[in-house]
Amino acid sequence: MPRLETHIGDLTLKNPVIAAPAEHMIADGGLKAAIKAGAGAVVMKSTNESLPAKAQLRAAEYVALDSRWRPVPWGPDADPSTMILSRSGLHPLGFEAWLDQCISHYRIARDHDCLLIPSVILADLDHALDMALQVQQAGLPVLEFNIGTPYAREAAKGAVSTETAANRVAELTRAMTERLDIPVWVKLTGQSSDVPQLARAAADAGGQAAIVAGRLLGMLPDLDTQEPMLGTSGGFGGFWNLPLTCHWLALCRATLNGKADLIGINGVTGGHDVARAMLAGASAAGLASAVMLRGFDVIRESVETLDTYCKDKGMAANDLIGRAADARKAFADMPELDDHWKQFVPRESL
Ligand SMILES: Cc1cc2nc3c(=O)[nH]c(=O)nc-3n(C[C@H](O)[C@H](O)[C@H](O)COP(=O)(O)O)c2cc1C
């Protein structure tokens, strides 16, 4: 078996590096570049039927920030600690044109042993089901169903969804899986105190994968204008999110117990982070902001770095899945240490 091959439900990816959707996955050029950079899967920029959701893209704004919350230039030279605050909207094309783009790029992806994944964000369920059926009829082998965007509270009413209740996740996933024969991957919000419950609801309702977990919202006051940067709250992410993602992945792995596969997302910035997400329980991991900020070489480098890591460890990527999660102990299992805490406080406090 090739070293990086991984399985998600019924599907096999040549490697676990997924080019996750954001604005660089809108135009043909971005999709092709991600495919050619060697991604195992590429997720198209999401669609739905909501006109306000499309209008939101025309009012979208983005800022890259350093660790002192100062805007920094966008591009590959940004420091690894760069974080992104943004407000986004959905794919600008109408559904039929979006589906045509999916179909043509699915074929290009297939020629590169890459999986092109269509993504539908929930607005109205009947519309989502109708779009999903058309995706299936077009011959696409999987659907990503995003019910966990960060923005439902901030966007126009009904434009996108942030589902935080397990019963809603179950109901929506079941509605999809009952209609579709192709696998459904459910993208979940991280704005929850219990992501594993959401993942279990998605798995019990037939979702083959849970994508864990969507970005959080943030608001950053600008000291000069004394207004929020970008004028609103926004999705906020960066490298720091990786441990939060890994924590959710580990808990989801324990809760799902193999019932569905996990895809890690949020804070993955390169091949070593893909390995970390896999050690935490993911079968694959998505990168969005890092690629949108730095370009498609991030994908190429991530695949190479992961390959080198696996080679050095004498392991296949598949063998990484869940190793750290399964080694995770409870606080009560840890040995008592001799005044260890005293090394971590200012001298005066002793
Ligand atoms: C500007 C922007 C646009 C995004 N658009 C979409 C989208 O259309 N569909 C979707 O499922 N996720 C979308 N996302 C979410 C990303 O796919 C990803 O889940 C999130 O950014 C966390 O991963 P990251 O840390 O790699 O960016 C978007 C993210 C950003 C920053």
C-alpha cells in the first residue's frame, strides 16, 4: 500500500492532505492548482440557493494579523504565526454553473488520482436536498454537507447554518443520507461545548465522515478607529487552533468508536500538522487559510513533509490515526510530582 494512502468511509484518497474550501477554490485556476499540487482531495468553494449568501461574498473582507494584532501583508512571506480574521460568502456562480464546474474539475482531479468534493452549505433543507440529488445524478461520488459555518448569527437570516444541537445534526444528516446513495461528509461547527455529540449524531444518522471542527467567531477592536476591524465580527483562525482541533478529534474518536471517520480542520498549516491531526484521530486533514494566504506550494510541501515524516518513522500514514488520542490519559492517571509547579511561577510568588 502506498505510504500516504488513507480511507474515509467508502473512499480512498492517495494522501490525507485535503485542500479545504475558501476563496482560492472559487475559480478554475485555484482548483487546478490544488489538484496539480498533489492534494489527495480538493473541496470546491461551497454553494447554496441563498442570494444573501452570495451577496456576502461581494462584501467579504480579510485581514492577516501578527501576534500583536497588527495587519501584515498577505502572501507567502507572512510569518508562520499569522492569523486571519475574515468575513466570507458563498460561490458566486448559480447552481447549474457551479455543478458544471464541479463535473469538469472532478474529471481533471480523477486524472491526477485526486478526489474533487462538492460542498453544499445548508440554508433551506429542501433546497439542499435538491442540490445534493443533482450532485449525485451528475456522477460525483461524495457530498460535503456543511451545517457548521461560523456565521449564521452574523449573516442575513437563513443564509447559512451553524447547527449546535445534536438532534438537529441528526435530523439534517438523516434527511441527506436517506435520499443519497453517495457518501455524505458532515462539516460540523466548533462553536459547541460538545463537538463529539454532534459527530455522534452525524455518524448515527449515516454520515460517513465528520469534519471537525469549523472556525470560531472573533471581534477585534481597532485601537485607532475604536471600531471592530473589518466592521463586524468574523471567522477567526490560525495555527493556534490546531491543539483545539486535536482535542476535539481525540474526543470524537473515543465517542465514535469507528462508526464514522474523522477529518481534521482548523489550524492545520502544513504536513506536520496533518500528522498531528491524524495522531489525534483524523483520517485526513484540511488546509484552507494557509493555502489562501501562502499559495498552493503549501499543499505540495505538506504532502512532502508528511511523506518524509512517515518514512522517518517507518510508518504508513494510516498507522498514525489515533495513536496520540489512544495514549491520552485522564488527569487522575498522572503521577504526582515533587513541587513541580514551583518551577513555573515568578520567583516572588514562592
Ligand atoms: C475566507 C474563507 C472562506 C471559506 N469558505 C468556505 C466555504 O465556502 N465552505 C466551507 O465549507 N468552508 C469554508 N471556509 C472554512 C474552511 O474550509 C476551514 O474550515 C476553516 O477556515 C478552518 O481551516 P483553516 O484553519 O485551514 O483555515 C472558509 C474559510 C475562510 C477563511
